[in-house]
Amino acid sequence: MKLYPLFADLHDRPVLVAGGGAVAERKVAMLLEAGARVTVGAPLLSPALQGWVEAGRVIHRAGAFEPRWLDGAWLVIAATDDPRLHQHIAGLAAERRIFVNVVDDAARSSFQVPAVIDRAPITIAISSGGDAPMFARLIRERLETVLDHSLGRLAVLASRLRKRIRLRYPEPSTRRRFYEQLFSGTVADLVRRGQPAQAQAEAERLLASPVDAPRGSVVLVGAGPGDPGLLTLRGLRALNEADVILHDRLVSAEVLALARRDAERIEVGKQSGHHHTTQDGIHALMLEHASKGRRVVRLKGGDPFVFGRGGEELEFLRGHDIPYEVVPGITAAVACAAYAGIPLTHRDHAQSVRLLTAHCKASHDTLDWPALASERQTLAVYMGVAQLEAFQQRLIAHGRAASTPFALVENGSRPEQRVVTGTLGQLARRAVEQAVKSPALLILGEVATLAGSLAWFGAPPVDETLVPPPGCVDRVADADRLLAAIHHA
């Protein structure tokens, strides 16, 4: 976060605007709406500013800028056409610790004026940190079309009932549910239809209704592979309704940032060789919080039912009579392949796709290796970085050609996505050579050759012609010796 967002109470507080043209006029208009005592300093004023001065709404200091104009000001806006004057005003304001906004000069400004959506008393401010103000305005225009103008009136009604609601619902989770009912049900519809008396009566009826003890529940939500744009709308809604979020290690920070800020977040991540929380521990946490009437979101990377132990968790919830639902997510194989430009199936290369995991209760030897070694199919292998050597050797031993193309997609769909390509015979060596780390997904099959020509997201694939990163040479040599030993054995 580049800027710290805040809303300033300027009611009856002095603010200086240096400048008398159209830009200054727009700034003054917003300040007057906030109830500020505005002084405008400029030799000449626009007609609107002159009218506000004559009406007694604005004080005018005529002539060239003087430092004494800053005396007592809480806030300063420099809106002239003189860059040298702007620099002078910004320096004086900094010395006096007065917040200053220099129009079209983010570097000299200590605060930015955001693009605003006004649904008083609800105010939404959008800032680009001064870097892209037009983009902020475009976002505001889009939000304006989806936020009903009745929001402000609904907020006023809720404000009148706030103390009584807090007394009626002292527990935050039950109070939150009452507000959700208030803001999305019949009361909101009546306010939208311009029937304030009926809306007030309906709100009073809801407030007088018996208070039932809330029943806890669990929602298994697939968070997708990392890009927050791939989270489903239903998943987003669940995150914003959650009291508690039990999330995996691989759930991206950007996805977690979409959740309610006051929801309790508990990491229950599992990583190869390092289990922060056992599966039984996760079950216990779901039971504990749901039994207290809380809405729990079990947030999983990818999809809950594709190597996510979602089935085990539903069996546990069913056994303890805890209400549940499942929100599917975009699984890593689909997302990583798409973001790497690799179709999992293709009429010329692959008529089927198999999803595999390198971690399971039994060993690798339980897999149908002859079937996996068949051509014209795509293998998508989850959580396989630590098992690549064994996987490579078994496939080759069962007849899969060493020349079969592969792509390793590291951090798929995220800004740091990296794709490493090669052939099956090079797989383990290339992974060591490029220091591939989890989360990474292996795509093996003829379709992997398309990564080079169809890539569209992130950096181009790293192919065999590129030089290994510094420090990898010894590890590559060790890997080659190990592979030779396995082959001779």
C-alpha cells in the first residue's frame, strides 16, 4: 500500500486553496461540501469562486501568495499554473507540518485528492497514489453504475438503529448477520423504492423478532492457483461472510486480501516435509469454530476436490452434523496450463489428460505406469518437485520416450510465474539447473511444445539454450551423477 487511506474531518476547519481558476474551483467545491472554512488566495477568481466569496461562503485573499496565508490552516491545496510557486508552497507546508496537495505533482504532495463516489454518509475514495489519476476516475465511473443511490439513505436508517442493534446483538457474528439481513432484504428494497416509513417499520419488526442462536457452518472454497481474478464470485461472497478463514499455505496474499478484514485468519498450511497443522488438527479447528456458531471458510489453493482432501473434510463435517457447502475453484492443472499457453488436450497431440499427485498415502509403485507411459496423452502432476527424478525414471523404464516434451510451471498465474521447458530425459536435471521450487506443476506430453509459441503471460519459457543461474553448476553435476547411478542400477 503506497498511501495510508484516511478520511479527514474538515468541518469548520480552515483550509487554504492557492489559485483562482477552474481547477481551484473544483477543489473548493469539494471542500465546501465537507464543511471546511475555505480561504482562496489568488489575484483573480473564476465567476463561481467570486460568487461564493460574495455569498460569504469563501474568504478571498487577493494578490500574490504570502507565507502568512498558511497561518492556522489544516490543509493546503496549490492549484495555480506556476510550478515555482507550487514548489515554494509545498516547502513551506512541509516545514509547518501541514498536509499539502500540489495539483498534478504527486512528488511534492503529502496527500492526494481521490476520485470520490458520494452516497452520503457512505463515501468511497479511489486513489492511484498520484500515478494514474485518469485510471482512478475510470474505476469510479464503473463503480458508479453498480452502487445504487439509495445506499446513503439505507446507511442513515441503520445509523438511527445502531445503539439498539448493539444492545440486541452483543455478539459480533450475530450482529453482522442482522446487518446483512437489513442491507440485502426487504428493508433495502423499501428504501430503494422510496418508501422510508415502510422501511423503518420493517427494520423495527426485524429488531423485535426473537434472537435465535446462530448455527455454525463450513464452506470449502477453492481459491484457484493464485491470481485473485480467478476466484469465483461465490467464493468472494463466502470470504466476505466468513467469521473464520482456515487457509492453506499456497493461498495467495492477494486472495486473502479480498476477505473481510475482521475475519480471523488461521494458516493451516501443509508443505512437503513440514506439516504446520495435521489433517486431524484441521478437522478439530472446523468443529471448534462451527460449534460456536461461526461461519467458517476452509480456503484451499486450486479446487477442494482435486488433491485438496475436500472429500475427507466433508466426511468429517457430515459425521458431526455440521452444515457445509462447496465452492469449486479453478484447479492448478487448468490454470497453470492456460497461463503457460499449453492446451491440456489437442486434436493433433493429446486426446486425454491425467491429473496425478506425487504425494499420496501409498507409494508411486501403485500407479499404472504402463498406462501413464502411453503416448498422445497429457500428464499434469501436482506437488511433484521433490519426486521428479523417480517419476522421470519410472516413465522412461515403462516406455515413455525420453524425447517427450515437458513444461514445469512455477507460481502459475502469479506475477512471478516461470515456465521451464525441456524433454523427459532432461527433467530432473533441468529442475535442479533452474532451481525450480514449489508451487510448481509438471505438464508432460506433446502439448508442452506449444509453450514456446503460445505463451502470453509473464516471462517467456526458459528453454535448454539459456544459461543456468549462478551457483547451480555443482547441483547440476550432482544431479547428473545421481541419474547415471539410477540408470546403471
